[in-house]
Amino acid sequence: MTDQVEATLAYAEQFHQEDEILHAARQRGLEMGAVPVLPGAGAALCFLATAVNAKAVVEIGTGCGVSGLWLLRGMRADGTLTSVDVEPEHQRLARQAYAEAGFSGARVRLISGRALDVLPRLSDGGYDMVFADGAKQEYADYLAEAVRLLRVGGIVAFDNMLWHNRVADPAQRDPDTVALRELGKLVQSDERLRSVLMPLGDGLLAAVKVSA
């Protein structure tokens, strides 16, 4: 049964193929130690951005541009991606990836800095989607900021919510795993949100803001 489950999950992940631009961005990310979202999670981000007709998206953790490319491909043609990262070199490579994919500089606002210093400066209710792939122990704080930033009907999504199969194992008690479990509980208990946990990539948790 385990082999069948693994084969099914692999099939779902491989259902979405990356083009040369995404593949090149992924390789740069791996070389830089900025591990990107896997294709299944990336395709889900593109789907979600399309579903909410996203014009304004916040990304926490630019990396070298893989998740940003998926988001931009799902957003409106006049949309803007605001992406925050502490590594300027990662963002330089991300900008290269966006340009290779044909996205103009006007489509992306890259902000270098710590997310919890930058997010409070962004406008309440001004965004259609927030995607977090940053410091796991800060996810609960990202959630609080995301709920403030989103319009009603907007979506927040978190990567790595299965965390290399550690979250499902109660014996795993390292700080990152515990933080991810706690985030799941916070999302589930928040009456303003309707959520779904998808076993794509390393686990993608998404929630719609249904009330202010």
C-alpha cells in the first residue's frame, strides 16, 4: 500500500512539467541554497492566483524566482507581484528569471529585508493573495499579517506544510516541525478562514479569507 501511495503522489507531482525557464530558475535556486517549490505546489499557486483573478500578490521568500514565475503566470496581465527576501543576490537571480519569462520590471516589486519588518508597511486589505515560503518559525506571524493584508475572498498559502513527512509524525518535535503543526491549528480554528491542505510538493496549505 505504501508503494501505491508513493506512486500516486509521484504521478500527481509529475503531472505538471516545468518549461526551460522554470527549470533554469530551479537549478539556480538549488545552487544558491534557495530550495524552490516543487512543480505540483507551483502549479497549485498558479491555479489559485488564476482562481481569484489576482492583481496584487505578496510573496514571502523570493528565492531565485520559481514560485514567483508560477504566481505571475496565474495573475492578471496588469498584476503586480510584491516579493520580500533577505538575500539581494537571490532577488537578482529572480529578476533574471522574470525577464527571461517576458515579465517586465513593472510587474514585480522586489523588497530586500526581513518579512516581519516589511509586511507591516503594506496596505490593509490591498492584496488578493499572500504566499509564504520563509522562516518556518515565523509562519504564525506571517498568518496574522496575511489576514490583515488580504481582501475578503483573497487567499493565503503556505509551503512546506508537510515538511519532509515530519509534520505527520508526532514523534518529530524539532522547532520548525512544531511551528508548522501550530500554524495548521491556527488556520483551522480561525473562523475568518476556509482552508485546504494539499499533498503537493512538500505540502501546500491554502485558506480563503471569508470575512473581515
